[in-house]
Amino acid sequence: GIQVEQSPPDLILQEGANSTLRCNFSDSVNNLQWFHQNPWGQLINLFYIPSGTKQNGRLSATTVATERYSLLYISSSQTTDSGVYFCAGPWGGGNKLTFGTGTQLKVEL
Amino acid sequence: ETGVTQTPRHLVMGMTNKKSLKCEQHLGHNAMYWYKQSAKKPLELMFVYSLEERVENNSVPSRFSPECPNSSHLFLHLHTLQPEDSALYLCASSQDSAGDSPLHFGNGTRLTVT
């Protein structure tokens, strides 16, 4: 199945800083998704981005499918951005997503 | 998000108990999923239902038994669990399982098996 690697595994930011999270995948995908898991465990879908760039407020994501990676940009980080960020890609057809191990982000005042 | 709701939020059960987890989606989606999240491990897909038909059983032990009575409801029946089954169980839904629609998760049920 597809392998999904995320970097960095851990990240600490001061409030207001910008950051870039990376997701590498071992095979071509047509369904790359980014999620944020808050400290209470809820997973929120941030982006469905098989290719190109999308923006949603202070967050944006870019997927370069031909080079098998995706980037999540967080600008002007806030303490509420803390949590774990996962990317996920499909395997075996359909919506059976393989999740990466995540990037644990902590934003400090 | 309130589109996918799971109950209970927390559950403690002994190894001989029988319990059920419930998931309901209000998004009009056709596909529903159960995922397991254990400490320091990636999310693991357990089951996929599309239009109430099970389309995937990802080598899950028989002590976990899913049920999908309609496209809005999904259950996970639990019996004779082991302590290593303690985890966060997440329900999700998507418009379809064709791989071209975003996945939406519920808040999860944190299960502890004693």
C-alpha cells in the first residue's frame, strides 16, 4: 500500500510565526487530504487537495502530484492551531485513506 | 463540526462486557467508516460501508462487529475485548467511497478496556 511520511514530527512555534508542514507519499494519489486533530481528539478536514493550491484563511495547501508531496502552510499561527496535523492518501482504490504519523504542533504565547 | 456525531464520548468496559458505539451523520453522505487510533500509531481503517453495504473489512478481529442499518447510522458492537483494544474510535463519512470526496470525522469515542 501507499506510504505516507510527514515532517517534522514535532514543531513548537511562537504565536504569530509561520510554518510549513510536509507530506511525502510513495505513489501517485488522486485524493490527498489534510486534517487537524485538536487536543480533545476531534479531526477536522482542512483540505481536499489532489493537486494545485488552495487557501482557507491563514492556512493554505499545495500538492505537487507528479513529485509526490504536499505542503501545508500556516501563517500568523495562533494557540488554537495547536494539535496534530495529518495528511492522508488513498490505497487500493476508493476512499481507504492511509494516514501519516502526523506533525505535533504547539503554538506558545 | 456537528455533521457527524458519536456516542458515547467515553466508555470503560470490562473484558466480558458487551457494548455498542453509535455514529450518526447529518450530511447526506453515502459512505461511512470506522477508524481506530491507538497511542503513537497512525489511524487504522477498520470498516467501510457504502450505501449500507460493507465494502471493506480491514482484517479486524471478530470481537468488533459493525452494523449499518441505513446510510445515516453506523454502529460498532463490541464483545470480549482485550486491554490492547483501548483506543480512540472514530467514525467518518464521505459523499461516496469513490475516492473523490473529503472525509468528515466525528468527535470519537475514547474506549478503555479493563
